[in-house]
Amino acid sequence: MPRVVMVPTARPTFVVDVARQRAEQARALLTELGATVAGPTDLVMTPEDVADAARFVDPDADLVVNVCASFSDASPALALYRDLDRPVLLWSFREPGPVGDRLWLNSLCGANLFGHALVGAGAQVRLLYGDPDEPQVREALRRALAGELPPAPPQPDHQRERGDRADAERALATLRGRRVGLLGDAPPGFTPSEYDPALLDRLFGLDVAPLTVDAAFERIGAVGEPQRAAELAAVTAARPSLAGLDPTEVARHAAVTCAMRDWTAQDSLAAVAVRCWPEFPSRLGVCPCSSLSRLADEGTPTVCERDVYGAVTMLLLEALGAGTTYLVDTVDLDAATNVVRLWHCGSAATSLAADPAQATQDVHCNRRIGVAGNFSLRTGPVIMARLTEEPSGDGLRLLIAAGESLPAVNRFQGNTADVRLDTDATAFVHGLVTGGFPHHTVLAWRDVRPALRAAADLLNIPVVEW
């Protein structure tokens, strides 16, 4: 009888009851398939839970499964599995909520973040995607219990068209001497938000301008009433749906926008990367998503979760002519239609909306306070790109994919794009996770892939392109 270690991880800001139900179904299926299952019987959500779960992780077990019952940062993954000399099977579920509601679980994104952290630490992962009642999930688990864990899909290695190197050189030259504003530290367990400042300087000539959360909040509190009132009037005229939200939260949103705009101008920032939680909602009573959107509409690339390499990817794409872009998570896979759903919680520029006149502003999907965008993203051909560290720690690599953003309702509260990929969507999603790529990629609506490849060649950065 195969021995299985199963650890169900989750975060309390998601729909915990559904996460717990899925985890129980997962354990029941493993038992039904003949496994002896060891591990926590409830969701692992706190440091104390992780410490308790560690006693179950047995390197001699036949299979180690982390059930990503909902999204979680990567702290549990690193604590439990970084020294495990065997692949960990990351099991993520489909999104169960109704169309237009929040992401109930964000399970696939959680597996993606776990994969990035573990592969970067030298470990191995595999991905199982689907719900416990799906025949293909049952068959994959049956094989895994028999010792047939699927190999990680190979990274694609294709020679594609390169753009003019002189054009790429000129674009890269425009980045030298520019500055990226960093508000706060990387959120705990968000390994893609870590970065190497020396590498940024060597490759791109980019500098960083740090600002602590406390200093940022002092700037926001110092915004004068005339300046705040002027921004409030201007943003409400541009985004009329703000009139339907809590006026106190909207006023705070206007002050945040003013402070960020002033910081950007005073420090001559080319882009900003902001630690958007937990302090903004918990201490200030506002979410900064729509303020980031406002700056993006004014021409400053913005990223949440203080993702520095995400901001640099945006700057590179912009320099190559991609225009306004957006940082997204890969949150859903529909293998039958070859569609991935790309999402983030509401900081997209309104110019990127499928219908900018209907770029609704709303409360944040998880925090339930203002202000965040809630609209589907523009349709048409798109590319996805991401600069990220090599798992060896030696330099950067570049991920590229392409497809078409399809007309669709806004599937998840925030900003969603349904993208039919030009490549096999299942292979792409598995490659993201097992290849240790970040959960954030940058979505662009102008195809600058030839120029992007040429820039990577000039920088001696390997390209991984699906």
C-alpha cells in the first residue's frame, strides 16, 4: 500500500470553506486509490500549522503531495520541501465561483508561486491540475501512486525571428540612468518580488529609489485638502463609477494617487513597484490598485506586490514600442479551448479595458474596501513576457508567449483576459510551474517579440519561448 504525505495549504483571505472541502475530497480520493495518507487533516495557514505539518514530511514516502487548496505565499513550500530530495506534486484546483465573482481559491497561482520558490531553491516540482472528481485527475494520481510521476515538460528551445539589433540597442540605451521606485519591501513568501540591484545596474543601467511604507504613509497624510479635492474631482469625472463607492475610501484613494504622483515626479521615476498589502488596507483603510491604475493611465508603468523584475519587464517592453502593459497572474486553464485566464485584482490602466468607457471602479475583491478596477481587458493579439532570475542564480532569463485575448465577460472580479495561446496551453501552464517561472507575467497588446529577442541577445539573456 503506497504511503502518501499530503499537506493542504491555504490563506484565510480566500473562501476557506470551499478550500477545506476540496482538500477533504483530495484526501478521500487518495485513500480510495489505495494510499495510506499522512499529514494535517485541516488547512495549513499559519506558521504554527506549518511547523506541525513538517513532522509529517517523510522523505521515504512513496509520494509527497501539496494540495494548493487556495493561494498561499511560498513560505510553507520553502519550510517543508526545499531540502526534499524528490519531486513534490503540487495539486491545484479549478476556480469554483460564479462568473464575475472574486477568485474563490486562486489555487493555480499558488502552485505557480510554490514552483518558483522551490525550483529556485534547487528542488523539483510537478503539477496536477483539476478537481478530485475528474477522470484525468484520478488517472494521474493512480499513475503517481504506482511510481509514474510525470516528467517535467522540457523547456521550449526554438529559433525565432530576431529584430534589428540597432533598434534594440537604442531601446536599451533609453533605460540607462532611469530609476524604479520601490515602495516597501517584498511581501513575505513572494520570491518573485526579490531582486538583485547589482544585476539591474549591470544589465540595464537601472537604479532604484526605495521608500518605506511608513514614509509613504506620511506623504499620503501630508497631501493638502486642495490637492486632494482637485484629484478627487478629476478622477471622479474620468471614472464616474467612483461615485457609487464609500466616499471616505474614495477620498483616501485620491490622497494616495496624489502622493504617488508627487513621488514619481520628485524622484524622476520611470516606474513604480508597490507593496500594496497588507499595510494599505489594514493600516490606511484603502487599497492602492486604482491609484496604480491612474498613474498607468498617465504613462508611468506600475506593478503591485513590489515586483521589481516585473516593473523592469514593463520598462523594456515600453522601450521596444509595446505601449501600456499590465502585470497578471495565470489563474485558470481551459485545456479544451486552449485558453488561459490572466488576471490581477484591479490596477490595470483604464485604457486597457475592453471598453474604456465602462472601466468600472469597485471595492477590492478580497479586502472588500475601495478602490480597485473591475473590468475585462482589451481583446486582440497579445504577448506575454517576463524577465526573471535563472534558477542557478546566475543572471536573468526571459519568458515569452503569445496568443489572442478573446471577447469575454470579466470572469473574475478585478481585471481578466481570456487568452487563447498560440502554443499548447497545458504545456505552457505546466512549464510555468515546473520550470520555476514567476506567477507574474506582463501582458502587452503590441507584438514586439522580434525586438525583444534581439534585446535579450544583446544582454546575453537566454530566451524561453512557447
